[in-house]
Amino acid sequence: MTNFAETAEDLYIVCEDLFKIHKSDDLEVVALRGLDLKVRGGELMAIVGASGSGKSTLLNILAGLDQPSAGRAFVGGRDLLTMTEPEIVNYRRSAVGFIWQQTGRNLIPYLTATQNIELPLVLDGVEAKVARERAMELLAAVNLENRSDHHPEQLSGGEQQRVSIAVALANRPPLLLADEPTGELDAIGADSIYQVLGDLNSRYGVTIIIVTHDPEIASRVNRVVAIRDGRTSMEIFRRVEQTGGVTQVVHDEYVLVDSAGRLQVPREFLDRLSISERAKLFLGEGRVEVLPDSVQRVPLEEN
Ligand SMILES: Nc1ncnc2c1ncn2[C@@H]1O[C@H](COP(=O)(O)OP(=O)(O)OP(=O)(O)O)[C@@H](O)[C@H]1O
Ligand SMILES: [Mg+2]
């Protein structure tokens, strides 16, 4: 068995040629079709993509809530395709924190903010006093010390999601997954979530993956990966550039090449050049050119 996490020690997540087929009655939906993704330990990154592109499917697999159909998926050296049921239960409890979009799904309504955070610790056998200290530390980390005795209904949506982040991190998992955590929030609420996730990432070094539709995300994380039709298609990196004493943030956009050498050409490029079923590929000077099949052209190499 290849253990990717051991061969490349700074990679925490490695997915290669990952497939997920959802089966219901007679219907089969291929939600992930050969997805490749690598995430470094301690990275703060986001996944974007159209509705139905497979974002939640991927996140649920990484969270141990769903099993992949084929391919390879390693998280922290664990092979998600071969884990046994007890290993999956243990993985979900100690190795990963998860935040749902629906604020109501993350918290128990009749417990206070503090009690919600203490619950996973107490269930894990942590002493009450230690659990209380940990809850207080996390409440401070999500800027909610002054809401410790509030019930979820007494908190704003943004505050509820910040408590949810604290709950998800209670057992100190090295990985935090958030599926559209700001989906039900306004811009100010969303901003407070990104702020807290950024702080927690720097403070605890926890690896964070945020699935979102929010176009603002590119300015809040270091890397955004786009998924299209169940595959990773492109990537945006944020970089700070100093030119002539002026500091500016630059976003570099890349198209991803998968393990089989495939890359996705944006639909608008294909439409513009009327490329549909086939195209011609030429190796040029330090570049590859993609041309419509109707175009006659002498390869640059032979010029
Ligand atoms: N449990 C399921 N059973 C059958 N099909 C499913 C199931 N879950 C997801 N799908 C299908 O798999 C595809 C990917 O769904 P997924 O929920 O991963 O998309 P998404 O990118 O999270 O979309 P959204 O942005 O709307 O949340 C969709 O076509 C969806 O209908
Ligand atoms: Mg989804």
C-alpha cells in the first residue's frame, strides 16, 4: 500500500483519481469522477464550484461521513478506502471537525454555548474542570467570551457558527472542514467567520478547508481550488507583491493537470474558437498551443 502522507511529509490530504457514485434505487449519480487534490498540513484553503459539482460529496468523504467508490484518498496517513468501521468512528471523533451550513444542525438548542463545546469533550471522557477550561479557551479564540451562557437561539447566525467552530475544534482535531459555513449569513457575519478561521489556522496550525459560493473567499484564503463536474479544474493562489514600495495582493490563476495529464479548457475559450469534439495540439517555444481542428498550421518545432 502506498502511503502518500509518508512519502511527501508536508502533504496532509492526498486524493488521486477519486470516484464517488451515489446509488439510490435504480439511479446512479457519478458525483466525483477522477478527482485529484493535495492539501498541505496547516493550509487554509477553499473549494468553489457550481451547484452539483461534487463539493459536499468530497467534504463528506474527507470527514469520514461517506465512503469513496474508487481511487485513492489519504488523510494524515490514513487510507479512507480501507478504514474499518471502528477506525472510521475513531477518525470522525478525533481526527476531523465538521461545520454544516445550517446553523441549527451544528448546535444542541437546549445547551448553552459553553455546554455545547464541553459536550464532545465530556463524551470523550475528559474531566469536567478540564473541559470547562478548554471551552473557555475556545470561546475566547472565536471572540465569544461574553456569550458563554447564551443558548443558540440567543445568538446571531454568525455567533452560532463561531460556537460551531469551537465545538468542531474541541477535541483538537488536526483538520477542520466547513461546508458553506457562511451560506446563511450576511456579509458581516461571513466576515467574522473568515476572520476566526484565519486566526485559528495561524494559532493552532489546524488544516482548514472551506467549501463556499462566496466570491470574496479568494481574498481570505491562500488558495482556492475550483471543482467542475466532479474533478478539480483550476486553482487560484494569493500572493503579496512588493513593487516600488507599494504592497499589493495578486491572484495567480492556474489550470490543473490531473494524474493522467488531462486539463480542462474553460468552456468560454472553446466556444470562442468553436472547438467542440477535437482540437489540434502543437508544441511551441515553451508552450503548448490548442487550435481548432479546422486550422491548418505547421508545428513550430518544424519551422
Ligand atoms: N446521497 C445522494 N444520493 C444521490 N445523489 C446524490 C447524493 N448526494 C449528492 N448527490 C448528487 O451528486 C452530485 C454532487 O452533489 P454535491 O452535493 O456533492 O454537490 P455540491 O457541489 O455540494 O452542490 P451545492 O453547491 O448545491 O451544495 C449532484 O448531482 C447530486 O445530486
Ligand atoms: Mg453542497
